[in-house]
Amino acid sequence: MTNHTSQGRRPPFAAYGPASAGYGPTAPVATVPAPAPTAPWPSPQPAPAAGFVPSPGPAGPRPPRRALGITALILACVGTLFAFSPSPLVWLLLVSALVLAIVQLARRGSARVPAVIAIVIVVLGFVIALGAAILSGLTSSASSGGYDPETDAYTLAERLSVAPGDGSQVDLTWGTAEIIVDSGTGDDVWSIRALAPVDVTAETSTASPSPFSASGSLVAIPIEMTNLTDESIDPDGWQLRFSSSFVSPDGSFADGVYDPAIMDAYPSRYDIAEPIAPGETVTFYLVEDMPLADAEKGSVEVGLYSGDLITWRASGG
């Protein structure tokens, strides 16, 4: 067989060798699995700057607010507990509890149970307090329904009357004294008399400012009172509870002149400021705006709560 291969030259394929070299059946070759992918390395974080404060993470749910509700509940309980006594403090506690409870209910995220319970207790307290106030008023009215003759000034003043035997209508001349007695004890209280009118126009004209006079003339009627008791009489006492007025000649009641310019010199009955000692005599005046001639034709009346009436005029009855 002739070898056509040139010396020194390699044939295009191996003439000999295993089948994997190109001849014979292909031998199985084990497959090498690919390496699994690996997680990337974390990138390094930069260091925080100086003074850096990390922000807090998200906060959890806030607990419901209940301070106002609990306060309202406490006030409601205290107010209801003392609601049986009619005291303004009870109403203050109940109203405060109601306001706090309403505010608690109006706030978002607030516990409602204490506020609702407080409102229920407040309503109960209002009912109890109102009932106690009504009951207290009825009890007070019942206890004060009858006047105590020892303390009620009006009842005591009804005991003032003219001396026994003179009757309930007494008509006297100017300057005549009349005795007023206490009908409850029979003791003398006052000796009283009205004097004749006097013209005080000249005396009052020097006052500053001078008092106004429509008629151009002012007259004063003095009324003297002497304390006949053994004790001082207070100006606000029941012993001074009577009326005094001047009656014009035509029978009408004249309007008195109450001017600060003349009150010092001619005080009214209401200007008596000091207690009247036993045996002391005080004088008050009725000042009228009219001529002296008309005043002399008029009369002075002193009316007592007992219904007795004492009258003084130029000519008595």
C-alpha cells in the first residue's frame, strides 16, 4: 500500500486514537452544572455626619385620650353625691362635669365611655338637685308662712295706736300733743305734735344752689316727737313705721319738697340718722311749695298702721 502521506506532514485527522478523536461512537461526556448566581455584595454605607440624628421610625397607634372624660366623671359623681343639699356648689360641679363631658365627646380619638357615663350621672344629679331645691323652698315657705309678732316690723307697727279713749280719728289744733301707745303692752311710745306752718323762703334763698319753687314761697311744718319708752328707738325700728303728709286746703295731698339744699336745716323723717334716746325729742319737717296763707288753711295727717289717724289744723274738731 502506498503511503501518500508526505514525511513531516500531519494528516488532517488522526488516523488512530480513541473514538472521541473523530472515529467510532461518541462517548458520553458528563455535563458540569453552571454555578448558581450569588447575591451581590452590599454596598458600603457612608458614615453619618457629625450631629446627625436619625429620624424615628413610624409610631404605633396612639392610646385614646380619656383625661377630660375621667375628670367629668369624678365631678359628676361628687356633684350628684351632694345634690341633696341645695347648695350653689352642687350646680357648679354638675355644670362643669357636663361641659367637660361634651368636650371629651367632641374630640377625635377620645375615649367616649367615661364621658357618656358622666353625662348620665349629671342628668341624675340635676334631677336630684332640682327636687331638693323645690322641697327646700316649700319647707321654707311653710315655716315662714306666719309672721312672728316679736320680729316682724309690720306686725309690730300695727300695735301703734292713739291713747285709749281718744278713738281712731283725732282732730287737733296746731301744737297739741297726742300720745301714741303700744296696744300690745299698753305702754306709751311717743308724744307727737304738729306745729303751725312757718315761711322759710328767706332762709332757703341763701342756699347754693337755691331750691326751686313754683309758687315763689316755701313753708315748713315742724313735727315734734318725744320718746316715752325706757329704751332708745332705732330710726329703722318699727316704732317709726307711720305715714305723715300735708293736706292742701282743697283736700288734695301736696307733694313735699325734698331738696338737698334745705335738708340740713329742715330734715325729713327719713333723715333721722341717730337712735332716739329715752326722753329725747326730735323734730322733722314737711316742706311744701305754697304761700304761707294757703298752708295755714291746710292740715297735717299722721297715719298709723293700726288704722288710727291724727290730724292737726288751725282749728281742731
